[in-house]
Amino acid sequence: MTSDTSDTNNIHHTAVVDPRCHLGKNITIGPYTVLGPHVVIGDNCWLGPHVVIDGKTSIGSNCQIFQFSSIGAAPQDITYKGELTAVEIGQGTIVRESVTIHRGTPKGGGVTRVGSNCMIMAYCHVAHDCQIGDNVIMANVATLGGHVEIGNHAVIGGLSAIHQFCRIGAYAFLGGMSGANKDIPPFVKYQGQRSHLHGINVLGLRRAGFSKDIIEKLREAYRIIFKKAQTITEGLDMADVAFPDCPQVKEFTEFIRQSKRGVPSGEWS
């Protein structure tokens, strides 16, 4: 593929754009930005000054990449031997200042993914082979270890750190300065260092348009699992029996069942 240098694109004369990369239409590229040969940039993207994009990296349409961000650089993994692995970023995602998103490793599937309409705030780090869903917010300096999975609409508070191979469920909310070394189920709140779950993320679910009925069912399922039942396994079965026709409860219980790292204990609030 070759670079599109048509009049629809505004490329600063100091930018270094490899002629083999592929540019869509209506793209702005700021001063001293560097694009490697395997990079694909979708239509209507804005790349600020001093951005570096390397590797087999594809950026969806309508994205904004702010200054000093580095996307697609080699992973920080001692087994990596220079393979041409990838980063994929969906449309409408905003990457703020000094963010680092490293490409995948062959042993981890070879692709680091960030979904559509995400907000990755300043100084965040997304390590190799992470899989981030759509509409995810990572506040300033949030850090993901390798192979982390983040579900749709999750919010990761500033200065938080997620241990490698952990999963964060959809609509989960992690408060600022949290440290997670276990899986965090969908729809819950979590705060602190190797802490407890702190109930269902009621405010976040209301903002996302979940009905009062679904929220109350999730709250009761949480209460059953972490307060009423003698064991987690018993609680999961009880919650499924109590709400057999609620897909959100089913998603909640199945996430916990499938966890390989385990989940934190739950407090009731």
C-alpha cells in the first residue's frame, strides 16, 4: 500500500510518513510525527505533533491521537524476537498525551486491541496483547499489564494498575489508585489495593440507561453471591435460579465461573 498524499490531507512538512503506509482521507498529521511502513490510518483522523506510530498498526476513522503518544512499538516482553505483530484501534477513539500502546506478541495472539469510542487519557499504558472493548475510559496514568481484557463501557480510574492476565468486566468501575490482581466482574464497583468489591455500579448503570428492574436484579444477585450463600459456587447457582431470564445476571455469574485468577470478595453497600 502507498501513502495517500491527496489534497484532502493536511500533513506538516516536518512529519516523516513512510510512503508504504496507507492514509485515508481528510487526515491531519502534526509536526515531527512519524508513521511506519505498515501503518493504516482511517478517514478523518487527527494526529498531533510528535506522535510515533509503528508496527502493523491500524487506526479507525475519526480518531484523535495527541502529542508524544507512541502506538505500535515493540512489546516489553523478553520472549519477543522482532516479529511483525499488530495494534488495532477502533473508530472514534481518543488517545491523549504520552500514551503508550504496545503491539502484541506471537504467544499472546499477536494483536493488541483498543475498541471504538474509547477515551485513553494522558500517560496511560496498554501493554502487549491487551483486549479493550468499546466505550472504555482509562483515566490518567492507568496501566494495564500484558494480556489484560477490559469489557465494554468499563471505567478505569486514574493511577490504577491492572495485573497481567486479569479481566475487567463490562460496565465495571475501578476507583482511582486501585490495584487489581484478580478478575473484576461486570457491573460492579472496585476500589483500593488488592481490595474487595464494593457493590453494583448503580450510578454507572443508570447513566448507561439500564432499567431500575435490571439494576435491582443485579444488586440482589450480588447480595446472594457474596452475602447470603455459604460459598461462591452456591451463590452463583442460587442467583441463576432466582433470575433465570435476566441476561445481565447470567453475564455476571458466568464471568465469575469462568475466572481463572478468581475474583475479590464482595462487601455489601
